[in-house]
Amino acid sequence: MNPILGLYGLLLLLQTLHIFEEIGMEAYKPVGSLKKYLRVASVLVAVNYVPLFLMLYAVPAGYWLACGGALLGIGNGVIHIVGYLKSKRFRGTLGAGMFTGIPLGLTGCVLLYRLVSFLLFR
């Protein structure tokens, strides 16, 4: 199996778990409502499946698009760590989501490294 596909699958799993964590910790409150939060989160996760399907069919653009998903994971991890450090709280702040945000950010880093290595040095 292609290790990039495995890492990308892990990233998608962590994104899904991350949404559940954010809902449980009321991270949607700064957005306004749970309904609005779920709309945005659903679109972001759904869009991240496009690179996976392209990579499964060996379309090179999928690997380039997957870099965006990896960057989103990295950004998510950083945002939640900074949010927690600023607020010192998890519930209802940007600190919510830190428990899955850290593995999401780390997975994004490893994935981005693998993608760049694959795209530039194949």
C-alpha cells in the first residue's frame, strides 16, 4: 500500500474525530450555532476526500491537492494549541479540539513531508 494514502486516510479520520471533539467541547459557540459549524466542518471534510479519490486513481493532481489537506491539519493543530495557551480553557474556546488537534497537526507535518518528497524527488 502507498504510505501517502495511509497517512491521508489517517488525516481524514483525525479530522472527523476532531469535529466530534469540538462539538463535545462547544467550540461551535464562537461561530454562532451548531448548525452553522456543522455546515462549514462538513464541507471542509468533504472537500478533503477529493484528493484521496484522485490519488486512488493515480491522478497526479491528487497529490498536489493533498498538500492543502496536510496544511489544513497543521494549521488546525497550531490554532488549537495557541488558542489553549491564550485562554487556558478548553470548553467554548479555540482551546477546544486540542486533544485531536495535536495528532492532526503532527500527521499533517509527516504527510506534507512525504508529499513534497514524492512530488519533487520521484
